[in-house]
Amino acid sequence: GPSGAAAARLSGAGGALELAQWSLVPLPALFEEAFHAHLHARCSRCNAASSQMALCLVCGALVCVGAKYCHTRHGGGCATHAAACGAHVGLFLLLHTSDVLVRSGARVSFWGSPYLDVYGEQDIGLERGRPLHLNVGRYNELRDLWLSQGFDHDPTVLEFMQVQSHY
């Protein structure tokens, strides 16, 4: 199943319960690779090609960001996908900015980027043009925040939290 899905099974003679580790989808080492891999891809919901796409970090689906094609009663493409994929909670890598959109119910926020330049800085909006490398520690922090359902308590997320149906 998808990497975010939990799996439990009985194993061995002792009948010990083994839980598969919950994780986010694997990301390429360079942001450029993620960007180019999805450059001409189409939305998994509406099949539209858009210059603003988001990669669901829970299941790997690609959805429109802010496009009218994907707008439903839940909101934009990310909201609609999060309703089906994550019980209205979603994490999306915005491929046009490198930022992570956090969707929790009707609220959205921006977490920052798991990709950093050689100086350890984010380049939200991709303005500096330096190569961005996946920072595994930051990506693990995001995973842990997701697993603990801590978005409503994280100062970084709360600072930018707003009610928004556009995404």
C-alpha cells in the first residue's frame, strides 16, 4: 500500500504484533529532480496540467493548487484531496515554491521547505536559484509533527494559519 498506510501483522512463533512505520513519501535528494519529474504531469483529480502543482507527501498524488478545475465543496485541490486521503489533514510540497502547505480541516498554513541550499537556508519562491538539497532532519521533523498531530500546537505552523478554501 501507500507509504503512509499503517500495516499490522502477527509474526513469529511468539505472535508479537509488528507495526510498519508510518512515513511520508520519499523525496529526491535535489528539489530540481522533484520539480522536473512533475513538470508536465497532470492533476490526479481533474487531469488538468497546471503551472502550480502540489505533491501529497502522504500518498504521492499530484493535485492542482488553486485551480478552479479541482474546486469542490471541500475547497481547492489540496483540500479535496486531504479530505479523501488524510481525514481532512494533508501535507503538500508546492512544486512552484518548494514550500510545504499544511492543510488541517478548513485551515491552511505553510511549514517551510524540507529543501535547503548549501548555506542551510530555505529558498521559498525559488528566487536565489541555488540548488536545494533535501534536509533529512527537517523532513523527519515534518513527519514527526504529522504523526503527533501537532500542527495545531506548532508555533511555525500557527504563525501562518488561516482559514482558506483556495488551496
